[in-house]
Amino acid sequence: MHKFLLELGRGFSFVARQKRITFDGRHFRIDLVFYNYILKCFVLIDLKVGDLTHQDLGQMQMYVHYYERELMNEGDNPPIGLCDVILSHDRKIRLRADDTVMDFYRGEPYMIRRSRGYAPLPFMMGNEFKGQVLAVGGELKNAFCIGKNQLFYPSPYIGDMGDVRTVKALKESVKRMEELLETKPQIVACDMHPSYNTRAAAEEMGLPVFLVQHHYAHILSCMAENEWTTEKKVIGVSFDGTGYGTDGTIWGGEILLADYDSFTRWGCIEPFAQTGGDVSAKEGWRIAVSLLGKIYGKENALQIIETLGLCDPLFQRKLEEKGDRIR
């Protein structure tokens, strides 16, 4: 089951095996039931030994309608039913190259995601950098970069590192690009978050590891993209989301005074508790609940939450039972 969940991908939680439901006195069993916290819906899987028939499809549709009518929580999306046949292929992907994404900014093309057709074309920095370095990239929307003196070679888009298969793809792609560029990095840079898979991958490479703060990395990227080659400091504003801070807390909404060597934290959003941890980054209502609790206190916050309909009644009851989550 553990291996099966990893194959499914992110957000899946196991609910039941051989789940029994009853129609008109007849019992039916659904082979596997999951809940996906990203899609916010139940996922039903029915396994068949023989050929897939119209009767099988009709039975799955019956299961889906039952869950939608009887078991779906308020705020959930409609359930999804999966059959046992998936059209795929077993050809090995040697060079991963996702689509490049661009937009227009001030009348000129502006790169959003550099991939097919643009990577690994290098860009050159005016500073006299010496040496070879590997930067393994972020945990989400990952792309790595290999620096060879003044030339920096960004990789194509790799993906989100929450999936073990994507971590494997990252390692394979790094090895292949090192061979292509005939480079041997002397150091590897990664995000300083202790739980990130990118950091684990960096530490497994047998090279000295250089930890970089999340928001500082974004500002450094902007400096490089705009060819900032002087030794003067910049005021960097990074509002991309949360990141692990140098003080061991979660940062977000940072104003940094920075150069290529270091930074000073000039300002930030006032810290607050994140109800649900990392999940709150995807479900913004959790942050609203947390801030209301901090500003108005538990009792008043619960009334406002109910009035605005910020969360479903089930979660509302949990908040009332565990008032320590609203501080």
C-alpha cells in the first residue's frame, strides 16, 4: 500500500479497502477509496480481472453517485471514479524537456519557465567568477543550474520534488548535464530547509554543501537576471511565499538588503501561526482562520469564521473542540 500511494502522487490519503455500501438491501464493495487533499475529493478505484465492460462502468458510476449523495463533505469537489485500464507506454525518457512558458512584459518577451528550446543555453555574468558549482534548485517547480566560471547553464523544468520519481529525475538530469558540459562541480548549493528533498539530494552527492536562504536565493536570481555586476547592495523584495529562515522559523514576505556575499533582513510580515502547517500555503482560508484567531481571540474568531463561511462545518467543529489551534 505504501508503494501504491507513492505511485499515485501527492495529496492522497488512504480511506478504506473493500468499502461496503448498500443499495436496496444489496451490498457492494469498492476495492479502494482515497481522499485527495489537493483536489478536495474522494477517489474511488475498482479493480477488475477480466475485460472492462459497460456494466463495470455503470457500477463505478453508481459508486460515484452514492459518494456524491451520501458521503461527500460540504466544500468537497465531486468524487472521481477510476477504472483499471490506463493507456501508457514503457519507453524510457532519456532527456526531459517540458514546454517553455513565456509572456510579454513592457512589449517584450519575458521568460516565466525556461525549458524546451532555451535550456541548457547558458547566460554569462560580467563578474569574474571562477570555479564550478551546482545549484539543485527549489522544492517546487524545480530546475537546477550548473555554473562554470562566468557561464551559468540552467536546466529544463524538472517538476515538484514531493514525488520520489521527480527526485530520481533530478539526479539523473544533473548527471547527464555534467557529462554534456564536461563539468565536475566542486560544491553544491541548496535551500536550507532541513526537510526538503532537494537538500537531501544535495547532501547525498558527496560534495561540500552550501545552504542558501529561500528568499535570498530569489533576490540573487533577480540580480543575475538583470546583470547586476557591481558590488553595491540592492534592496530585494521577495513575496513569493514561505521559506525556512536563518533563525529556524518560517519566513515570508521579506525585504532584504543584499549583495552576492550576504544579506541583512530589513523587514518582513509580522509572524503568525499557520493552521495546518504547509497545507495552508495551498488553502488560503487556513491563514485567514489563523489571523482571525490571533486578532479577535477564540470565541469572536469562531463567530466570524462561521459568518463568512471560511471552512466547512466539520473543520469548524474541530476548531471548537481544539481551541488551542486558534491563538
